[in-house]
Amino acid sequence: MIVWLLQQVSLVRKVVQASDTPQRMAWGFAFGVLLGLVPKGNLVAVVLSMVLLATRANLSIGMATALAFSLLSSWLDPLTHRLGLAVLTMPALQAWWQSAYQLPLVPWTSLNNTVVCGSLIVGLLAFYPAYRVSKPVFQRYLDWRVRRREQAESTALPATVPLESPEAVESSIPKAA
Amino acid sequence: MIRWSYLLPRLLLLLTVWLGLHFGAGPAARWAFVTAGQSAIGGKVDIDQVHVNLLAGRLDIRQASVADPRSPLRNLVQFDEGVFHLDSQALLHRRLVVEQGALRGIRLDTERSESGALEPREPAEATDWASSQIAVAGREWLEGLGQRLDAKLEDELETVRVGKELWQRWPREYSALEDRVHDWRGRIERLQQIVKQPPRGNVLEQANFYQQQAMTLDQMRKDLVQLHRDLQRLGQQAGQDRQSLDAARRHDEQRIRELVKFDQLDPRNLTEYLLDEETSRRVEDCLAWLQRGQELMNVAGQAPELNQIEGRGAWIDLTTGPQPPDVLIRHLELDGVALWGGQSVAFRGTAEGLTHQPARHGQPAQLHLRTEGAVAATIDCSLDFTTQLPSSRLRIACPQLAQPARNLGRDGQLAVGVAPGAAALQAELELVGRQVSGRVEWHQPDVQLTTQLGSRLGGQRLAQHVQSSVGQIRELRAVVHLEGELPRPRWRLQSDLGSQLATGINAAVRQELAQRAGDLSDQADRLLQEQQARLDDFILGKQAELVEKLNLGEQQLADFQQLVTQRLNLPKELLGRELPLNKLFR
């Protein structure tokens, strides 16, 4: 059992360390920002998590970013509360909010909470900028990794010549004209 | 080709979510119930297991107990199993609605091994019965009667006091007179001896000596007259003292007549004296449960964990029209065991419309219970918190409540023993805000009563008199009318027990006091006659004795007079006068 668990952990580590495209990594980061800002314990957070799982965004970067932004989100509560309050009490949106709230599962989203609503709006607004900003960063990161790998390969000791078969040796000898 | 780098983490996360839902929903629900329950009740909530089946919409709770916040070492309630069928539509709208549920193996007011206190709460407001002063009046009446019957009036009779006083005074008076008579007679005897001696000196000296003796004789005569007068005065005084004894007797008669007069025992006082403890305990129990229900509803309605008033941000009401409650138990089957009057009683029943947001529900919470076995009763309770002014109604009907043998009243004073039997109890109480009203009726037919009276109240003898009227009582009926504001509601107790018993007691007490007065009167008469006879005998004896002594003294005085006249050869008439003997020799 323990061996099986260790094997699974090792597999997850390999997957996380696997190379990915800058786009997927940037999408993971953007989803992480959105997921991290929204308070947990409601259907919005669950749906965002499922979207993260369903897309081909980088999961490890998304989860790490979500964790980091979760710690920071409480600092933004005054802002998100004011924003959420303004949106939820906007007269033009009242009818829409009220009809939406009567739908099944919507009450589980806790969107009638000012912080949830405000942080979702902030997260959505920050989603694409986060993608755009992070994509070049991840591009450079990947380039840096490639360069580093190449340097490592060039400075490595030459590989020993494999012992070839007599037929191969014979074939490699140029024949007399 | 399968892209494991994409699929594997997602599969693992989905597996984790599924495992979390499957195995974590129960503990999460358990945590939620414990947190919300503790917040609502204020006592520790212990739940052994919670199973959640979201697909089937079923919730199972096993072995739960809720500590009593007012008594941390006791459980308010505990149950073995709870099964709840949830409304899935309501669940989609984030409301926990139990369409049908059942709590089995309920036990009320059980002991806890460890304290269930979370935070100290103010003690419950104890009901204070202002009207129990009437019961105190009954006790005071009996106490007064006890003092009256217990008083040693024999020792307080005026006849006895005056008789004792006279008996102490008369011997002193006669002794003093006797002493004076004895002294007088001693003096006259000494004079006789002096005069009988042969004369000394010359004639003139002799004449002078005898003249002095004659003067002394005169004084002795006067003293004798005074002694006669004093003796006569004592005789007159004896007559006055007899009148004093008669006056004392009349005074005693007055007191004895007052003894017979007594304030009639007020039947209402007696009713409350006898039934105060018994009925107030029942009423207090009923009111305590009503208050507890109201308090629980109040606390639950304000619990932060149940009302979205904690956490980050603010909650905006987006509902249109009437908003249903977030948590509602529409129908709950109950069965369990409770203690009633020291007996373990099995009960079954239903609870409907239980919610911490009754105003949203718009209907009062209803509780219907039916007990079985030794105590068969139906209990209907309605807790209406749908308006600003909460109101609760409690109706208890118990047609056959087994009653053990018990004593009404107080041992050592007046106690009425009630033989074991069955009683019917009907209670209808309403609590609107802090205003309580209602009635509690208690009826015990085919009753057998025995009276016990303390020794101060005449003991077994008077109890026999009372028993003759108590023995005619065939049923006990008491109705408590309750009205007023907590914690001091007014109450009025009505029962025919007091009136029936008061009639018997008044008659018995009257008879007892009349008998007592007769005995005292006879005793006073006997004492008066004894005192008078003894005093008369004494006075007559002493009078005769002193008269005899004074007669003897007169005889002695006469002899002395004759002796002096012989010595002086003077006519008897001149004795006692100062003769001009000095002039004879000038």
C-alpha cells in the first residue's frame, strides 16, 4: 500500500514538472487568480475548480496561484465588499438578480454575498490581464529552461561509443571501388 | 495516444472530490449540526455518527445528545437514531427542508458523565407566586390555633393567682398578730410577777411604784383593745379577700369565654395551605416547559450560525415575495421515554413546523405527544413565533394519573393523608409575551382522606373530630386559575377540599375549645371553692385561737388590776388615773 502511494506521488511530481506551453501555464495562472480571490465554500468556487480541471490549463500552476491568492484575498475584502454591494444593489440589476436567485443551485453560489460577488467580478476582470501578463513570463521561463538544459547537455561528458555489431562495423568500412 | 500528463491529475482530483463527498459529507454535516446546535441551544451537542446520502436525500444521525445549558451535568435530550428525508428541490435552493423525519429512542433529562457547559448563562427566572401568601395565612391560623390550644391556661387562671397570694399573705398577718398577742401576754405576766413581789422602799416610793404600774396597766388595756380591733379588722379583710377571689373568678370566666371565641378558618386559606405545594409544583413544571420552549426558539432565532450573520461581507436579500425558512422540519415522528412523577413513561408523538425562522414559515411549531403505560396522557403544545409578540400554548390531558399515597399540608401541624389512587389532570396554559394565563385542573375521585394533627393542635383527639367530616369527602378537585406577568403571575386556587375540611375543623375546634373552656371553668370553680374553704378554715381557726388568747389576756389584765388596787387600796375606778400623790405631802 505504502509503495503504491509512493508510486502515485512520484507520478504526480513527474506530471507537475513536465514541460508545458506558455499558454497553458498562463491560463493556469489566470484561473488560479480567479479561484484564489473568490471565497471558498460556495458553488462559484466549486464551478471554477471544475473549469480549471476541465480545461487544459496547467493545473499545478493554477492550484499554487489559487492558494497564494486565497491568502491575499482577505486584504481585498473592503474593496470587493464595496464593489459587490454596488452591483447587488444596482436598481437596474435588481430584477435580474432576483430572478436568478430563484433558479435552482444559484443560492448555493452565495452571490448575494457582497464579498463573493465583488471578488468574482475582480477575479473575472483580472482573468485576461493575468493571462496576458503571465504568458511572456512563462515564455521566458521556458526559454530559460531550454537554454539551461542545452548548457547542461553541452557541458556533459561525451557518451561512450556503443559496441556495434560486426555487420555494422563492416558496413561502415568504405568498400574499394 | 492517452495524454497521461493531462488526464492523470484531473482524474486524481475528481477521485479526491468524490471521496471527499462520499466520506467527508457525513463528518462535515456532523460538524455543521454540532456547531449550529450548540449555537442554538447554548449547550454542548455530541453526535456519534452522521451519514449523508445526497442522491437519496437522506440523512441519518446516530447517538446524539444535547446538554442542558442550565444544568451542564444533565442532557436536555438525547436520542439513539434520527432519520431525515430531505426535500431535494429545497436543497437545490439552499434550504434544508425535512419532509419526513423520525427521532427514535428519545430520552429527556438524563445524566451526563462530563459537563456540557459552553458558556455560563443567566439562571432561569424563577416563578414567584405572590398569592402563596394565602397559604401562609392558613399556616398562621393553624399556628395561632396551636398556641391557643397549647397554652397552659390552668396556670394563668386569676383565681389561682389570687388564691396563692392570699394563702401567702394570711399566715403572715395572723403570725404578726399572734406575735403581738404573745408579746402583750408576756408583758402582763412580767408585771404580775413584779407586783406580786413584797413592796420595797417607803410608802411614798411604793405609792409611786404602784401608780406607775397602774399607768402601765392602762396602756396594756389600750393595747388589748387595739389587738381586738386588729383581729376584727382581719376578719373584715377576710371578707374583702373573698370578694377578690370572686372577682378573680369572674375575670377567669371572661378569659374562658374569650378562649371559645376564635376566628373561623377561611376555607380559601385552608385550601391553599393544603394544596399550595402540590398545585404550584405542577403549574411551575408546565410554565417552566413553556418558558424553556420560548427561550429555545428565541436563542435559535438569534444564533449566528443559523442566520448568515457571520462571515465576510454582507448578505443581500434577493428574494421576492415571502421567503421560506432556511431550515425547516415539516414532520418529525418522535418516540422515547421520559420521567413523569418519578415514573418512566414511554411516549410517541409528532412535531411539525420546527424552524429557527418561524416568521418566514408563518405557522406555529406544533408538538403532539401521547404517553402510554402507567401515565396515559396527551400533550399538545403550540409555539407561535410568527409575530413580534410570541405566544405559546400548552394543553395537557391526563385522565388516569397514578397518584401515590401522600400528605397534603404539613406534618406536625395539619396534614391530610391521601390514599393511593388515580387522578385526572387537565392543564391549559397560554404564554403571550410575558403574560401568562390559563388553568390547571386536578381531580381525584374515590378518594380516602385521613387527618393528622400535631400534638399542639389537639393531636389525635381533635383529629378524630375532624376525621368525621373529612371522611365524608369522596373526591378532591382543585382548579388553579393563573393570570399575570412573569415572574410573578397571580393565581387563584379553587377547591371544595378547603371548604369541606374547614367546616369540619371549625366544628371540631369549636367543640374542643368549648370542652376546654368547660374544663377550665370547672377547674376554676373547684379551685375557688378549695381556696375559699382553706382560707375560711384558716381564718376561722386563727380568729378563734386569737380570741381565746385575748380573752385570757383580759382575764390576766383583770387579775393584774385587782392586784394593783389591793396594793394601793384604791377604788377600781381610779386605776389608770394619775393620782395627786405628790400634793398629799406638800
